[in-house]
Amino acid sequence: MSEGASALELIFSGDSDLYSIVGLSLYVSLSAVALAAVVGFPLGAFLALVNFPGRSFVVVVLNAFMGLPPVVVGLAVFLLLSRSGPLGFLGILFTPRAMIVAQALLVLPIIAALARQTIEDLWTEYRDELTAMRIGPAGRVATLLYDARFSLMTTLLAGFGRAAAEVGTVMIVGGNIDGFTRTMTTAIALETSKGDLPLAMGLGIVLISLVIAVNGIAWGVRRYGELRAG
């Protein structure tokens, strides 16, 4: 009970260490989801609307990549960004930018696969109209992505949930450096191992609260869209 009281005291007292970790975590996770969405939404829509040789294989691989082990993604990004790697000249290993890249690659298959399913369902509904209007592939992608914008909020939520809860990937490419690359999840793991339970519990409470808040906002936006459409 004393640890719980201390955790709440840290939260409500505005502890600088706690809130700097929270701020970095939000920055990294939201940036990674935004980056993944920029690539994943058009990719998912393209796979839903365009038939090409090997499409089924690409879809199967994309769905399989939704379950990629985070440490494997972290290792791959580490090798790419290390000094001897092909992107080592960027010099971003053990920085928040490397963490964003790693989380974006982890989230990308989830966003692309879920977007593909959403757009594919809409395409079944609007196929005749868009075909009769002679709208090309690029126009179909843009039209259906716009029409599905509220439904795709769920896709973004899935991506954010995966990114916000990630430990292994950001630990490998970020190094868990105090005050620089330490996120909520890596800090919780570290502080628990050190026995600093109040800080770990405080970060856990904030993390759960943020996930609930983001889900609530997204639900409200989607509900608003459904009411307008109705």
C-alpha cells in the first residue's frame, strides 16, 4: 500500500523524472504510428484494390509480419544503423529517432494489414459506383481512404497500443539512456529490477491511463463520424 501511495504522490507532485519519461514515450510512439500510417494506409489500400502477380503471397507475408518478434525488429534496425551498417552514416543509433524508426517498422504491418481489410470491405460496397465513374487506382485509394477515415481510427489504436507497450525494440536501438532514450516501458522494467517500485508503479498507472484516454478519444471521434454519416 505504501508503494501505491508513493506512486500516486509522484504522479500528482509533477515529478520531473516521471514526466520527462512520459513525454519521450508519447513523442516516440505517436511519431512512429504517424510514420507507419503514412506508409501503411496507402499500402493496405493498394493491396485491397489492385490485383497483381504475387498479391496473395504479399498479403500472407504482411499478415504474418503482424506478429513479428519485437527483438528481431530491434536487432535488424540496430544492424542497419550501427557504424558498420548501411545506414550507419546517419549516426542516429541510441537516439529517439532510431526508436521511432524501429517502432514504425514494428507497427507498419499491423496498420497496413488492418487497413487492407477495411478498404477491401468498402471496395465491395462501392465497386460498381467507382467503376462506372471510371476512377483509376490512385483515385480509388484516395476516395476509399477518405471514406474509411473514421473506421481507420481503430487501426491507429492497434498500432499505438503495440508501440506504447513495446520494450525489447526500443531497448536495443535506444539503449535505455537515462534522460535521453528511456521510455515508460523500459523504465518500468529497469526500476522494477532495481526495487524502485513507486516509480515503476507510477509509470504503469500513467501508461494505462494514457492508453485508456487515447482509446476514449478515438472512440469519440469514430462515434462522431458515424453520427454524421447517419
